Amino acid sequence: MQTIMEPIFDVAYLVSVITIGIKMIRRSGGKSRQYTLFGWMAVILGAGDSFHLVPRIIALCTTGFGDYVVPLGIGKWVTSVTMTIFYVLIYYVWRERYNITGHKNLTVSVYLLAGIRIALCMMPQNRWAVANPPLSWGIYRNIPFALLGLLIIVLYFRSAKTQNDRAFRWMWFTIVLSFGCYLPVVLFAETIPVIGALMIPKTCAYLWAVVIGFRAMKSEMQN
């Protein structure tokens, strides 16, 4: 069942996210910096995830994960970096949407957490290209990532609530859901493989976030 359903799900996700992102970039046409950023955010999300998901699809449709350890590991590495960039961009979407100016220390914090995360991802101790990479480095590199996610959650929750932003009222929750599914996979998937199934709702949460932005753009541009 996995060899059939997972490839279909992964392809549908990648095509949907990248297509929506391109549509947002084209429709915003430089008129809305917020939605141009959102479109690039979606494209980077999908393009980055493809480095990991395409090898998974190939492995599932051929000889299995054991023969694709290196491309799967490198794919995870690339995805770890692009996901960090995704959160930097979503921070700037927040600034544009809610007309935020100043807050230099907040911006520095975002870049600091993102920079630490990317630097940790580059360390050879991660051993991306082996079958059983060390759990300890999976935890190290995800500490600044989780903190960055928490910061974005708080920013979107507060702003949507105080400004009664119905279009983006669930954006914060999509990030909560994605981290709620992702962190158990980091901690337990190696010892309890079934935990890996949480990556499906995690992926759906990111798709939901992209759809929120796309629907908001369509509604606001029609008005």
C-alpha cells in the first residue's frame, strides 16, 4: 500500500505547492510584496522538499530505501536548509501583512536562529549520507529551528488576533501542527518507525499554510 499511496501523495503535494507558489508570484505581479514573498516561500518549500521526496518516490517504486541512502540523506540536508529559509520568508510575510516597521532585535533574532540552524546542518557530524545518523545531532540542529518556529507562531497568533485577520487566523496553527508532527519524528522515528507516518499530516499542514495565503490573495485582489 505504501508503495502506491505515498508516491501519489508526494507528487500531488509537490505539484500543488509549487504550482500555487508560481501562480502567486505571477498574479501579484510585483504589486503586492506580501504575496510575491508568499509565492517564493511556497516555491522554495516545494523545491526543497523535492530533494527529499523524489528519492523517496524512486526508492518506493524500485528497490527500496536501502539502495538510496545517500540521495535520501542529501535530500534531507537540502530540505533542512530550505525549510529554514521558508521560515525567514514567512517572517517577512508577517512584517508586510501587518505593516511592521522597526523591531531590529526581532529581525536579528530570526537571522541568528536561522544562521545557527543552517550552520549546524552543515556540520559533518550530522552524517547525512549514512543509514543511521546520530540522534544527538538531529536534536542539536532542531533546537534553533524549533525556537524559530515558536517565534513565528507567537507573531502570527498575536497579530491575527489583535487585528481580527480572519484570512490568516489559522496560520499560526498550521505551524503548530507541522512542528507537533515533525519533532516526534526527529526524536523517535529511528526506534519506532511507525512514527514516521506523522510526516503526512506535517506535509498537509504546510500545504494548508500555502492555501491560506493563496485564498487570501485571491480574495483581497478581487476586492
